[in-house]
Amino acid sequence: MKSVCVIGLGYVGLPLALLSLEKGYTVYGLENSPVKVEKLAKEHPNISLNSPDALLSDVIIIAVPTPVDEKKLPDLTPVRVACEQVAEKLTGKGQLIILESTVNPFVSRKYVLPILEKKGFKEGKDFFLVHCPERIDPGNRTWNVSNIPRVIGALSPQGLELSTEFYKSILSAGILPLSSIEAAEMTKIYENSLRAVNIAFANEMAIVMQNMKLDAKEIIQGVKTKPFGLDLCFPSCGVGGHCIPVDPFYLIDESLKRGFDPSFLRTAMRVNGYMPAYTVSLLMHALNETGKSVNGARVGVLGVSYKRNVDDVRESPALDIIKRVKSLGAELKVYDPFIPDYTNATAEEVLACDAVLLLTDHSEFLDYDYSKVPVVIDGKNALDKKSMSGVYKGIGR
Ligand SMILES: NC(=O)c1ccc[n+]([C@@H]2O[C@H](COP(=O)([O-])OP(=O)(O)OC[C@H]3O[C@@H](n4cnc5c(N)ncnc54)[C@H](O)[C@@H]3O)[C@@H](O)[C@H]2O)c1
């Protein structure tokens, strides 16, 4: 791979083109805007602009905008136009086509791929399509195009290999190859949706705090001093303990009294409160896959406390799940080494059941052999999915 063509020399495309140039590639740029072209020609004469040979490059990176229309629906027109240009000139000699623009899961496979294949060339043989979402933060002096880690998803193993090799040649950062192109698409959308949710929460809380004559900035600076527990969260069968499922209701109550409904926080509590029922629905579906119903099945429960290696059952989602599974007519075998009051079976008896619900990730549970259990519902996403021989369902996996 010697030449790189970047389509769209904006906030994302230009730094990438310059980095590729710095790393020794011959760099072509395709840019629509005449104003930008004029400026780029003066400032970056080493980028070959709008050359007819651009799309014959070994690597083609698409970095065009992905806006929403006036109805807030995705407008993939720039992606379509760029892909049509690429398709028109494909050489069939194994070019690597990288979509860096942010797109939804399935856009690469269902929208981009058919355009690229319309002249008869086949992905995985004649060219390779990968998605490597750009995460650049323009203006950030610490994190830039070369040191921000990347995730890559591809449609073929060769595509994944080639693109990993390419990014290794230009980045100083880590690269995480993912299992599918959709996984890469989703990673980027997850990141930005999470940020939108965090910002919305800060905004809703600002209104709550203003109504209480409290200073949002001071409070958030206070919150920031907590050295743990503010990081990225993973999904589970529910939240428990005396704090997270309880404290927000205090705030909801006070805010409602002051005339403001913190609907976002109420939604969060509703979603978290729904997870035990969702976990039971996973059990139903998994047992169904083995030809059984919950009614009459022997269901083993590992863990009753709300948290790993503690003996606290307050607000534990396991209590709700146990109640629901019992009411569906299952025979329950429960084991929690920290909670003798709820334990009615040994670990071996639990593992001999038709289905096992792992509801707490106590250390000793992680060492058990689940390979002979017909159904495992992993409420903490703590087990190795690959080591299962029966039906395995985690929360979101
Ligand atoms: N800006 C950011 O901070 C950022 C960060 C990460 C990811 N992204 C994503 O990267 C993508 C690009 O964003 P951006 O901010 O760089 O957009 P941008 O508008 O700054 O740049 C895109 C450029 O593409 C050009 N263009 C569009 N279609 C073209 C075509 N067919 N041929 C040649 N040029 C074409 C436009 O003229 C424009 O200059 C988007 O999907 C965006 O969501 C942006």
C-alpha cells in the first residue's frame, strides 16, 4: 500500500491526509468545495487535489459528512455520491476502501457495499470494505488523529488484516479489531449517544438545581472529586443496594415539589427497574430454545446479593427475578455463599438444573464449569461466552 486517497478534506479528512503524507504515502484528496480547494492548494501543496488518478489509490478513505435532514432522519446522500465515484473507478486489484464517516449499524453492509459492487467487483476478492470510525476532537491539544485509539470492523478477514496494517503504519495509538463491521459502526454511535445522554442529564440537573438555588458548576466540581464509580457502565440484570435504586427518587420528589418533572431521570429509573423482567424474558426465550418452558423447569440461581462478594440483599434485582421465576412455576434452587437465608441448594445442585441464572458475579462463581449447563443466563456478563456448549444469553450479548 503506497497511495492513499481521502474523499472529503474537512475536519476529519484533512488531518488524516496530512498524517498519511507525513508517514510517507502518496496522498490524493478529493474535495467538492471550490473555496476549500483553493485554500488547500496553497497551504498543502503536497496533497494532490482532485486528480483523475486519485481513485486508483491503494487505500481510499471516505470522510464525507453524514448529516440529518429537517426531519432529523439520516441523510446518506454525501456517502452515496462518494461511493458511486469510488465504484466508477474501482480497479479490482484489492483496493482497501475505508468508511470513516459516522454511520449507523448496517449502513456499510446494506447501503455502501451494494453501490461498490454494482459494476460486478466482489468484496473480499476484488476490493475490501472496512469501517474505521474517526474519533477526532478538533481543537483538542492532547488527543489528535495519530494518538486516538481506533476500532476497526470489516466484511472479510483480509479486509481486517489490510486495514489494521494500514492504521498501524500511520498511528501511534492502539487498534482494536472488532468481530464485524456493524460492531465498529455501533461503537462510534454508542460513544456519541452516551455523550448526548450525559449532556442531557447535566442539562436536566441544571434545571433541577436552578430551582433549588444551587450552583450546577459547583456541584459538578464536587461530583468530580469522587475517585471511583463515575466511569463507563456495563449493562446487567438490574441495579441494587441502598443507593442507586433509591437516591434518585429523593431528587425526583423534591424537584416535582418545585414544579419541574425530571423526566430523563425518571426514565433512567424506569429502564433500570425493567431489567429484572428483561432478564426473566431472556430465561423464557432460552428455555424455549431447548424445548422447555419455565413452568416445571428446574432453575438454578447463583447469587442473591446485589453486588459481588458482599452480603447485602437490599434492593437486589435477584429478589425480583426470583419472585418472577417462581410465579412462572419453576422449581428454584438458590445458592449464594454470602446469603445463607436464601440458599436452599449447593452449587453442584444449581449447576445440575435445566437453566442457571447468574445474578451476582461473586468470585467463586467465575471458576465454575458451566459447559454442561443447558441454559445459562449471565445477568452480569461475567462468563466466557465461548466456553458454553448450551444456550447462553448475557445482557445485550
Ligand atoms: N468533525 C468532527 O469532530 C468529527 C469527529 C469524528 C467523526 N466525524 C464524522 O466524520 C465525517 C466527516 O465530518 P467532518 O466534520 O470532517 O465534515 P466536514 O464537512 O468538515 O468535511 C467533509 C468534506 O467532505 C466534502 N465532500 C462531501 N462530499 C464529497 C465528495 N463526494 N467528494 C469530495 N468531497 C466531498 C465536503 O465539501 C467537506 O469539505 C462525518 O461522518 C462526521 O460525523 C466528525
